[in-house]
Amino acid sequence: NGMGGEVEFVQADCIKFLTDGSLLSRNPLSNLRAALPSGAPRGYDVVICDPPKFAPTARDLPRAARKYKTLNGLAMRALRPGGLLVTCTCSAAMTQSGSFLQTIQEAAEAEGRGLTLLSTTGAARDHALHPAVMESRYLTCLMFVVD
């Protein structure tokens, strides 16, 4: 398709990938905590964050919010201005609390980045939502342009 060398897909533990240069040593943006302080040039066009469930219960929300904020802050550091951030949660407690968007906004503020929300989606049609089972509403996916 003519995209060889133009597109690279990486499947990795996001936080380790974004902080540990040994996971992708050929990447000039490795070890982003040190190499890309806030305000430094960035390079990725798109970063997709789809972590495991960080908040199994509502009691776990404060810890989960810190993890989502860290992960998404690092992802924003990696993005060039105008890049796309796609970030997800599969934690019913986070989705149902309505705090996922606020957490991502806080990450952007901490990184000095602006956000434009392009879309908010949930479960696809093959994930039935039962009106009597709130736990079936557990997926949230947000897509942003990051300035």
C-alpha cells in the first residue's frame, strides 16, 4: 500500500513503552520522561491508549484516575501538535462515574496541552447493554486532537 516506513504499529505496555527507552531503542522518542519535557517537540501522529481495567470497583476510582492521568499525560507528550489521541477505559466504575473525560482534561492541563474532543463512543453493537444491568455499560472511548 506504499506505507512501508511511514506507519509503525507498536503493541506494548503503554507506560513502560513511554518511559523505558529499551523497549524500542530505535525510536528517537524513547524515554519520553527525560527526552520530552513539557513543551519539547513531539513526533507521533496518533497514540491509542487501551489499557486494562484500572478501576474494578468505585473504591478504586482515585487510584485509577491517577493511572489514567499518568498514561494519557505521557501519550500527549509523545504526540505532535495536532496529533490524535484515542483513549479508552473498560472500567464500569470510571464510565458510570462520568469522570473519565475530566481525568483526561486534567492530564492535558498538567502537560500544557489543549484538547478538542472529536468523539465519544461506548460499546459496539455486539456488546449488548442491558437496561437493568448497569455494569454492562463499561466501555468509553474518547478521540481528541491534541494541540
